[in-house]
Amino acid sequence: MKGDKNVDIQALKDIANKLRIDSIVATNASKSGHPTSCASMAEIMSVLFFHTMRYKVSAPRDASADRFILSKGHAAPILYAAWAEAGLFPLDDLKNLRKLDSDLEGHPTPRLNFVDVGTGSLGQGLAVAAGMAYVGKYFDQAPYRVYCLVGDGEAAEGSIWESLHFASHYKLDNLVVIFDVNRLGQSEPTSLQHQLNVYDARLKSFGLHSLVVDGHDVTELVKAFDEAAGTAGKPTAIVAKTFKGKGFPGIEDLENWHGKALGPDGEKIIKHLQSQIKNATVSLKPKPPLSEAPHVHLRDVTLSSPPAYARGQLVATRLAYGTALKKIADTNMRVIALDGDTKNSTFSDKLRNAYPDRYIECFIAEQNLVGVATGAACRDRAVVFASTFAAFFTRTFDQIRMGAISQSNINLAGSHCGVSIGEDGPSQMGLEDLALFRAVPTATVFYPSDAVSTERAVELAANTKGICYLRTSRPNTAILYPNDEVFKVGQAKIVRESPKDKVLLIGAGITLHEALAAADTLKAEGVEARVLDPFTIKPLDEAAVVRHARAAHGRVVVVEDHYQAGGVGEAVLSALALERDVIVKHIFVREVPRSGAPSALLDRYGLSAPHVAAAARAILKA
């Protein structure tokens, strides 16, 4: 049976049922998974992968191809089945689902060459898709399109609505979000169930072109995706009424089947589905991309000019971050900046002012900020720097965590760290951020202490794989390093030493300067102190810490503008854990702080030079 434009409607119906069968086979083989969640979206996947999307089976992540993000990642088996039916790998491989030696994991990850990002922590896929679409429309200016399938359960996540607002604001007409409204969540029906009119009204109010369809009617889906392709000036939302377990007799639209393999019922249901297929050997080939996306070069990013500061000059590291960001943008057109309406505080506005077309304002929606950054970096399309206050990255920990699972290369800059920000008070003070980022397995954590090291940290981050975090400070601090100083990831700097050092002081950012002032005090008392700047907290230069601790007779003081857990002190303690005859005094913020002048707060919470000197005196008596 042929439909409009020579679409083989029956073939698409047959493929949908083949995808259902594949999902049952895979989940039964692993004795786990979500076959009913797959069944509700079978026609959507059939139409997308075998009619609508343009891609190359030979190169699944080709820069020119359409993108597909499965935000409801628990439906991974049907995504795997679609690529297998397209010919990427043998159907028999689906039986390896969830096995330790298989990359067909329980939820999609980029271990697979057809997956851009890890999904499954719900509510995040649409932000990634929006980042991809933004790059496609405004940077690549290529005709590839981005499709994101969202579950109705995860539509309760606020992050979904942050992303819808972003997509509408930037008129991302190359983005299509499909809501699989199958009515049932994990443990009970969703709050809206099949109130499609409510979804439709909300999406229209957010400025999307919203289409309500029968998600199991191939003809309606074909028409809807074709209409989306012809819609200009706004993204399209397809609200698909579906049924969980569609096509599974005795299971369809029933509760308590979420996340369960069908077991013995599976064979009977497979036979039923096979009886619905008119042509068991049906095969449709995907259409190729319309045109090539531009070639980009993201490696060997450099500052357009070296740091240019005078020794002792007072410059905030957050300002130096903005200066460096603009400098690397000078030399690479694919360096972009994102911010959450704090650009005049983080100084990402320096890039915006120079290259407004390479700046993305994400407004006060930090979860979407990190998700969009992740999407913008996908398929190596941009060198991405996203900034906000350090404290506000804590609300994005799940996005950052999933960025690591996604093997993402994004750079995050957190300003206004610690009590040293002063009068704004504790809600604005990043005091947990080092713990957050040190816990992320792919993260490199930079904590520069002057403008020279900050500029070099930005340059290094641009060339470092994984998630990079730069912690910058609000107060002005003195230039410590020559402009030609060479910095490396994982290499600490000794900023003060003598052959007679009796104690090692370790500080970073603002506290390095307090440590230096404390060293001056101690010297006046006849006590020489060595001072170490870690530069990167992860990886920490453990060899340098051990070597200089030994040189200072095993007496170490660590001072940091952070809470105790997970910061510089614990990194140093870990490095020295197996060292004999080493005593470490750790100075940190011990309570929830309050507003006040920066210098007063540093003193009140025990981080100022007099407290560092006192800690050194105490440890020398131990």
C-alpha cells in the first residue's frame, strides 16, 4: 500500500512491529529491560529512522547527518533495534543487551558509535538536542535536523521546560521534540495521563508549533514530520498519543509492566506480532544527508597573545578568565561561550562583546545551560565554555555527571567561589564546587591563583579532553607569575622556598595569597615556610606535594576557601596518606557563613594570613 509521496505505509507498519519483536527478544535475553516502553514508540521510531531522518549507516555520527536523542533512555532496546534493522550491526547482537562484554548497555552511552550522549537520567535529552540544533542553525548553518524523543513521565521535570523555552526563544525550527504520551509512569499513571489538550496548550504557550497525533498511526506521523520540516521560525512539538505495551495482548496499557522483561509471555506475543507483519523481509534504506556540514578544527587552541601583566598588579582571576576566553576566540572561530545571565560578573561578556555571534545567552536556567553546552560540543562542532557562579553549578550536578558518562568535552567556569566574595552572603558562595567536580571521573579541575595562571588554564582547558572546571575568584589578587611562565595540567608550582623551610603551606586562589602573607609573618619570626600552588586540584601533583612535604620536615598546612569535604585539603591528605611522619593541618570553612566584607569573612572563618601563621606555629610544636 502506497501513501502520499510514494511512502510505503505498510512497510513502515511492518518495521514498527519488527522493532517491537526485536525489543522483546533483547530484553528476554537479558531478563531485564523496558519492552513496554519500547512498544509505545515503535511507529515513531519506524517513521523517523526509515522515512524522515537523513543519515549514513556507514558513519552514524557524521557531522552532516540528522541527530536523534532518546531522552527516555530506558527505551534503549528499540534504539538499538532501529540501528540493527538499518543494517549497522547484526540483529543477533541484540541478544547481548546489558551483558558485561557488550556495549549495548541498559541505557544509551557513547560507547556506541550511534549514540551522542548518555541518557536515562530523565529530563536532560532535550537540552542536549537544543544545543545541537543551535549549532546546526547558527554556527554550522547546515540543513541537518535534530529529533528528541521525550517520555511523558519525564515531562514533569522542570529542565524539560527550561529547554523548551530556550528552543522557542532562539527559533530553533530545525528541532523536533516528540512527546511519547503513553500514560503510564514507572509506578503509577502520569499526572496528565492522556490529556493531550493540556500538553498541546502548554507547548503552544511556550511558542512551539504543536501537533497532536495518534502515535501508532504511521500515516499521521509521516504527515506530522513532513509538516515539521516545512515549519519556519519555531521548533515543532509532536504530541503522540500512545499506549505502553502497544501490541502486547494482555499487557497493553496495563500498570505494573514497567521495566520488566516479558518472560514466558514473550514468545506468544512475538507470534502475535509476526502475524501482523505483511512482509517479513521488508527493508527500507535511510536517505542520505542533504549536504555536507562545514569542516572545523578544534585542536591546538592558543591565546592570540600571551598574558601581559606587571608583577604585583591586582587583577581578579574572573576578569582574566574573560580576557583569555576572548583571546582563544581570536584564534579559533569555533570557540563559543555560554552563560546564565551572569556574563558581566564571570566576564564571559568579553567574548560576547568581541564576537556576539559566538555567544549563547542561556538565562537563569543552569541545568539547561550545561545541557546545551553538552549538545553544542557533540560531534566535535565547537570548543565550548559555559560560565556562571560556582555555587549555581551545584544545581547542575546531574547534568555534569551525565556529561561525564557522555564522554563530553565541555569547559565550565565557576566564579564567585568561597567566603571571599563578601557581602552577597552564603547563597552566592561556592563552597561545595570542588567536591562536586573532583567526584566527576572525567573532570580536570583548575584553580588558578593569579591572572597569568588563569589565562593559561583557559588555554589548557580548551585543549583538554573531558570536563574541565575552572574555579575563579571575585577579589583582585596580585600577579605572582612571569608572563612567560609555562603551566601544565597536574603540575604544581612552588612560589616560595628556601633550603631551611620548616613547614609547607598550600593554598589556592585567594588562600594562596594568604599563605604567602603568612610566610612573610613567619619569616619575621625566624621560621622559613615553603608555599605551594597546586594549580590543578584534579589531577593533583601528588609527587610534588610529597616531595615538598618531606623537604619541609613533614609539616604541612592546607588552607582553602571551601568546606572540608572534597576540597584541596582532602586531595592533599589523600596524597600524603601513606607518608610516615607527616602532619597536616587543614584550614577550611567550618560553618555556613554570613555576609560581610571579604577580608573580614576570611578572618572570621579562619582563612586569613594570621590564622595560617598560627596553624603553622601550632603544627611546628606537634
